[in-house]
Amino acid sequence: MTLVLAAALPASAEEAAPAPTTQCSITDPRLPELSGLVVVGDRMLAINDGGGQIDVFVLDATCRVLTVRTAPVDPFDPEDLAVGADGTVWLADTGDNQGTRETVALLALRPDGSTGVYRLIYPDGARDVEALLLAPDGAPYLVSKEVLGASGVYRPVTALVESGTVALTEIAGVEFTLTGTSGGPVGRAGQLMVTGGAVAADGSRLALRTYTDAYVWSLSGSDVAGALTAEPVRMALPDAPQGEAISFTADGSGVVVAGEGLPSDVTIVPITGTAAGAGAAATATSSDGGLPGLLTASEGGVPLTPTAVVAAVVATALVWLTGKFRRRT
């Protein structure tokens, strides 16, 4: 049974928010098409849109590339990334501008240096997806990029299986509406198209962004569908040619955004206030009940990691960053 839940209204904070600040600017020629970004402690992980192998760049707080981890996996179109509680870096190889892919994939770069490919198939045909939400319980959610603003939210129906294909189910939907914020490469339509997603390190919030705006919801446990039925805080983002990446700051007090093109400003946008209730309607739907087996690996599968304390997440990821990357030449 499917439940149709109350509408959420994209909205701005009631009081004036502090101005965004530019933390640094990415100028490294190896990062011309930045599409995914995650803050881990005092470091940032970043990926390009596209490429012939997996390249995860590690940047310091000044946007200097410290090192790069590579893996001999040829992705189709990687668009977003997230870090799991065990330090695994997950890349969403889910881009599909032409709507022709039979399957998409999550690519795992594990702390021990190994990699995995986990294929997924949508229940209703191909979708272009640029946003990955990794819930605190380890469940991945993909949010589609729609030119008319009606984004679907998809989740695997069972545990992921390495080198196998698992079906996705649509568990929610969010309908974005015009905000008047300028930016992006496609005019007003950019206000409607989801280009990135993030979950705070402490699991308390999730965020989605379009080319022009960021939306932040409170998150209880790992109930992503339930979170999306509430009213988000909307923040207009600085005008950028092609803003695609979003992360939370290490302390969760703001979001960090960046995008394609060089130089690319890494900008911190504070989260303040509560949703004001203004704006056009959004919708959310949720499947009734849980999805048995999602968090328990079947034979040959990989368990989705349970929530760990924030300190353990950061410590594990930093150990992985310093010990498992090799420097490119």
C-alpha cells in the first residue's frame, strides 16, 4: 500500500540569514567538472563528472589537492559521492542525460583499498540522477533530476549485491517550484533540477540542492521518506555557472557548495531559522512498511553499515585518506 503524505513547502528562513562565505577556490586543472563533494573533518573529497576511471581527490581547507585515490573501474557518469560509517566512499555512477541506461551503479572504494560495483535498476524506466543520500543506517537513496521539478526518490529493495543487479523502488517524491534565484546553465529550469544531495555526519539533517537553491530537512533516525514530508529550510545559493555539489560542514551548522568550471568557489552557506511556509507546494509519497532484508546482506551481498558515532566515522575516514591514497604523478 502506498500512502500519500502531506505536502512540504520549499521556503526561506524567516529571518535574514548570515551571508555565504567563500572558503577557497579550486583551480587545479584536474578538477574541471566537480560534481560531488563531501567534507570529512578538515578535508574534502571531490569527484569529477565523467572520466575513464575512479578518481577521488582529497583537498585541504585551502582547496589544495593533497592526493588522489584511483581505482581501475571505468564509470559511465559519476555524479555524487558519500562516505559511509565504516569509511567506505560511495560514488553514484547514475548520470544519464539521454535516458538510455538500462542500469546504474554505486561504486564502493573501501578502507582496505578494494573496490566494488553494485548495479541498480529503476522500476519505471531510465532516470537521470545526480544526488545520492546515504542514510545513517547505510541505506542509499537516489533522487532524480527532473526538468519540471517532480523528483523521484528511490531506494534498493534488498541488500546490494556485488557484481549483481538489485531493483529500486520509489519511496518518495519531492516537487520543486520556481524560486527566482539566478544561476545555472539552463535558465529558470535550473531552479527545479536536483543536482546534489548530502546527509549530515551526525545524521540529524539531509539536504538536496538545485542549480540555484539548497533545501535542508531535519532527519530522525534513517527515515528519509518521513523527513521529506516536513517543511524544509530553503537557502538561495550564490550565482554559479553550474553548481552541482553539496555537503554539510563538519559541525553541521551549514552547507558547503561548489560546482563545475575553473576556478570553482567552495562556499559555506549557514543554516539558520526555520521554514517560513512560503512558496509553491511540494509532495511526498512513502511506501507502507519497511523493506525486509535491505540492511542484512544475502549470500554474496554486502551489508549496509549501521550507524556509528560521528567521531568514529571521521576517524576511520581520515585514516583511510592518509593511509590508502596514492599520489598521482
